[in-house]
Amino acid sequence: MSRIVQKYGGTSVGDVERIKKVAERVKHTVDQGHQVVVVVSARAGVTNELIARAKAISTQPSEREMDMLLAVGEQETIALTAMALHSIGLPAVSYTGGQAGIMTDTFHTKAKITTINAAPIVTDLEQGKVVIVAGFQGINEQGQITTLGRGGSDLTAIALAAAVKADKCEIYTDVDGVYTADPRVVKDAKKLQEISYDEMLELASSGSKVMQSRSVEFASKYGVVFEVRSSFNYNPGTIVKEEVAYMEKVVVRGVAVDKDQAKVIVSNILDKPGSAAKVFRALAAANIIVDMIVQNVGRNGIANLTFTVPQGDTHKAQKALEGVLDEVGGGQVAIHEHIAKLSVVGVGMKTHSGVAADLFAALADAGVNIQLISTSEIKISVVIEQDKADEAARVAHKAFALENL
Ligand code: ADP
Ligand code: ASP
Ligand code: MG
């Protein structure tokens, strides 16, 4: 007998009919002799709807109350999933994150899991019950409800798989697996049979929302091999695992687009030691994550800094920067939200040259202007105009012949 964690995302539990289908699949797994832990998300759209309601009441709602509100979405689906299992004769029990022993730190809306006391879940499994756990939530030491950041049910599933020592972790979604690009944007994107943790992490943190990036980080750290697959069919999905040597033969494995970034330009600041430190210290103090950074060559003692921040943080960034301009000799802040970040990712880049040149040439041929560039060992990212992002993704996909992968 093996132990399996199955996570069903928002579309997979999108309505009562879908929840019944989930129950059937769980029964199918139990009938094959496995112990099953089920993690469910809120119904598709519910978390967004709850956020919209909060914002209609207050522009800056309390983060504690936000978590209290957002945790509701998953509480609905765990109960309905348990009822669906009962109605087809399976013993099942639903738990909130806190009841499932998922402890987190105190950072409301983006809490990190600190420990999981999985013993009670294991006892339930051994007694023949299916255990259903609310994704995306936990509690902190003060007993307060916390949430794990958008897409956080992926993290719940992977962390539980590690905690209950599962033999398998399956992430069920509305696509057949991880593709070479978002299949809704690039029609001839190809499903990957497997992908390394590092590639999946770079794609996820570059805008491929098929997996939450923190969940991939966790899987890599604890060696949780998982499969991304569809709840709408029985096709095999994509295995995400440790890199193996042959993976380096493929130079580019995927393309990602992130339209949720904004470009910030801080111009006419003093070109002297300490200016950049002051600017980025101010952003860090406001808890803003900065991604790509470019500083131009200073002229006449004056320099400009350009970088990207999440679009949701632009107001906070503007305020934080205005507070520090005097200390760096004056200057101006300009924010451009109409941008996108396009990234190509592949472990093969470590051993192949010319990838950047090929990408830039393809974008140039398509008339796409590059505003910023950054590279890591296995990724090249460019900032471009947002309206051209989808076309640019198709162009990059073609340039590396990913449809033939
Ligand atoms: P869930 O609600 O199941 O967690 P998400 O909406 O979070 O599902 O993620 C699945 C979606 O991710 C797909 O519908 C697809 O449009 C999108 N996506 C983006 N990039 C990729 C990719 N490289 N491969 C597969 N899906 C992708
Ligand atoms: N319901 C949460 C969200 O929409 C968590 C998840 O779906 O993974 O972000
Ligand atoms: Mg998701």
C-alpha cells in the first residue's frame, strides 16, 4: 500500500459536479489500495471575489482580517468534498489548515510554514479514512489563521507530502501538465514529460502560474517528487524532480511571461557610494521585492536606477522612494505599469552559448523593443512592452523550436 497526496485546484473543484468528479477519482485511488490525503483550493474565482469585496470596503484592509476572509474559500470546498466522498461510501474527514497541524509564522497573507504535526492525519489514514485538508492556510503560534500567498494550495500539498512521507504527490489542475509555455497563449506549446526543480522554479517565479514558486522551492529542498496533471482526464502529466545529466541537452525548456510587474525609474540621483544602498534599503523597509536592476553609467556625478517591482506594490514603492530622494541629492521617480517580463529557461544554458543572442535577434525581427535585460545561470529575462508580450512569447517559443521538444 502506498500513500498519496492529491491536490485539486480551483477549476477542478469549480462547482458541485466537478467536486463529485474529484470524489470519484479519489475513490478510484482508494480502490487501488492507497491511502489518500486530498488538498483542495477554493472554487475558481472565489478568492478573487473575496479580495474584491474587501477592497470595496477598504483600500488597505487589515491583513489579519484578510486572512480570516480568504480562508473561507477553502473551508467551503473541504466540507463539500467530504460530503461527496461520504455519499459514495468512503469514510472521509475534512480539516482546516490549523486542524491539520499546519503551523506558520506570523506574516499574514504570505505566511511561511514552520512545522506540520502530521501524526493525527497519519492515524486517520491508518484507520482507513480519506483526509481532506484546506489548501493555502495554517495557523500561527497565537492561534490566528494565516494564508500562504496566492496559489498556496500547491505549497500545502507539497509540505503535507513531505510531512506524511507520501510515496506520491499529484497536483491536479486544468491542463495536462507543465508545457513549454502557457498553452492558452502559445497554441503549439508542448507538454513536458519531466522538468527539473530549478527550471520549474525559474518558470514559476517568472510568471508561469501553473505552480506556486514557493511550493517548488519547498519540493526541491525536501526532495518531494511531484506530478502535475489534469483532473479532466487520465493522461500522464509532468514529473518535477531533481536535475539529471541528460536534461542539459535541452538548452531552453520553457518560456514564461509575467504581466504583473512594473518598471520604476529613479533618475537624477547622486552618483556616489551609498546612493543605491539608500534607495534599496527604503524599498526593503517597505517589504517590497525588487527583481531586475539596472544602473546606467553615471555622467557629471548624476546617475539613474531602473528596476522592477510587483505591480501591487507600486504605490508603496512610490511613497518609500519619495521618502529617500532628499538623501540621494533630489531626483525623480517614474513608474511604468504597462510592461511585461519575458523569460526563457533551461538548465542547458549552463553549457551552451548564444542563447541571449538568439532571443534578442528573434525579438528584433518581430519588432519587439527590449527595455531591460537580466540573466542567471539558467534564465534570460527581458522587459518589453506589455501589449507585445503574448506575441513575443510565441516568437521566443518558435526561435528555440520548442514545439519540437
Ligand atoms: P489551479 O487552480 O489548478 O491551481 P492555475 O490556474 O493556478 O490552476 O494554474 C493552471 C494554469 O496555468 C493553466 O490553466 C495555464 O493557463 C497556466 N499556465 C501558465 N504557464 C503554464 C505552463 N508553462 N504550463 C502549463 N500551464 C501553464
Ligand atoms: N485559493 C487560493 C488562491 O486563489 C489558493 C490556491 O488556489 O492555491 O490563490
Ligand atoms: Mg494554482
